[in-house]
Amino acid sequence: MSKIVHVDLDAFYASVEQRDNSCYRDKPLVVGGLPQERGVVVAASYQARKFGIHSAMPSYQALQKYPNLIFVPPRFEVYRSISKQIHAIFKRYTDLVEPVALDEAYLDVTQNKLGLPYATTIAKQIKAEILAETGLTASAGVSQNKFLAKMASGMNKPNGLTAILPEQAPAFVAALPIEKFHGIGQVTASKMHNLGIHTGFDLKRYSEDDLVRYFGKVGRFYYLIARGEDNRIVEPNRKRKSIGAETSFTKDLNDLQAILLELETIAQTVQHRLESYQALGRTITLKVKFADYQQITRSRTVTDAIGEAKAISQVAKELLATISLQGRSVRLSGISLSNLDYPQKPRPIQLCLFESGV
């Protein structure tokens, strides 16, 4: 049986800023653009999250939730450097490390370099070494596959360590609210609610054919995780095929200008994610989901790879113009870039030149 560890740094970008500046410690802080620049929250400290502030939220909304919020521009070169430190720690235990983001990775420690018998021991030591060498805390999940390890790592954040043993998996999944399932977003959860699916127990009652009929090919994945099964292996050399972001609106939108503004916000989130990977993309894909759950995508491939929010949103808006919105409400929109390039040197990005508590 495989032994998988999922490690996730706690509020990584925000925690780095609080570590490096004592004035920011224990205060509500976000990494991102300023409200007056129509910025977006890239990351929020745990103190900010208490006020309902989260990543991908427009900065002006975050400021409304807490007027004394501290805004700090992102320093991706610093985050990448710390990420390399953390991955060096992972490699002390196994070469089977699959990065998910700068602050997150899966480790297969079934056969580990130190010959340790328990994955929980390895996770505990990794957490301690990360704290000692970077001053940052991480949460870890341990289980028999990637899905369960991912779910476990989020159970006791921050600075948590949770193991889901094989004999515990069926009961754990059965009791889990469907909104908590990794891989099931807000819109899909809403559709599941309409089908009477509220927990893993409810999901397990549906056949694989039924789930594929309702949700497409991803229904096969839902069928497996409802049973605590996940056949995906840890892939050390896995490269991202696309980078994107999407937003499910709290209220369906039928105003074109409101939709266009949302696309600008989403494009900023995509830019920040591209910057964290030092990536550019040539193919831009717009996704629009209507109130009746009909989904339409439009794509365009450009000659020169792009990564700036302004260029991304411009293409997305042009793609939106090819979709008939008349008399229809939009519940979700998203932008992704694929056909990725990874230039040797990071692009110069114009960031805020000051830090401010607005």
C-alpha cells in the first residue's frame, strides 16, 4: 500500500511577508494590488481570513471587509527561493516529489531514503525542518493516496498534521460534506445538491454511468473518490499544461459591464499565477457558464506568448464578444492559458512601489 504525504505551507505568501517584517506580524494582511489600482488579493493572512478575505477577491472588497487591512505587493522571486529550500528538504526523504504550486507538493514515501517505516514520522520531521530552516509553518496530510492525503492536510490548519488510515477512509469520506471534496467546486457542489448529493455517502449511491452522464468524464473521478480511491501516482516530472482561474458569482450576472470587470479581476489572478511559475502562454481560453449550467468555451492562440493581465483580459473580452449573452445570465467565468513557455529569465513586472495600509 502506498504512503503519500501532502505538504501545504500555511498562508505561504502572506506568512513570508509577516516573517520578514515584524510590523506585519499577527495583523490582517494581504499580498496583492492596491484597491485604487483595481488590484486583486493574491494571498491573505489567517488574521485577514477571519474577516472573510480570501485569494482572488478584488482588493476593494477586501478593504470593505476590514478598513485597516495591510496591502503588500508580491515578491515572487523571494517565494520561489524559499520554495527551492523547501523542496530540498523533501528530497532528503524521497525523489518522488510532485510540485503542485510553490507552497504545495505530494510526496510518495512508500520507499524513502531514510528507511523510516511510518509516513507520519516523515511528515512530522519535514514540518520541523521547514520551521527550523525557513521560520514558516506547514500543514501535512498522510494517507494511502493523493486525494485522501490532500484532504487530510487541510483538516487542522495552520501547522496541522493529520493521518487518514486505510480503515478510517470509508467513514471519513462518507461523512465529508460535498463542498469539502478536493476537485469539487462551488458550482458543481450546487448541481450535486440539486441531485440530493450532500455528503460522500450520498455521492457513493450514484453509479459511475450516472455520474458521467451528469458531470462528464470527471464523473469517473467522483465515483472513485466517493469510495476513497485515487489511482493517480506521484509524478516528479509533471509539468503544468495550463494555468488559469475562474470565479463563481454569488449572484448571476446579466450586465455586460459587470462581466467585463470580472474578467479583468480574473486576468489579474491569472497573471499572478503565471508569475509564480515564471510562465507565459500562447493559447487563451475563456469559459462561460450560464445560469442553466450550459457551458461555452472559446479559445485563441496568439503569435507571441503573453502573461500581462491587460493583454489577457483584452483577448478574453474579444472572445466574450463572440458569445451571445442576450437574455442570459452568467453564473461563472474563467480564463486559462495553455501552450505554455517558461523563459529563462523572469519578465519585468510593474509592481506597487510602496506598502500601504489604506
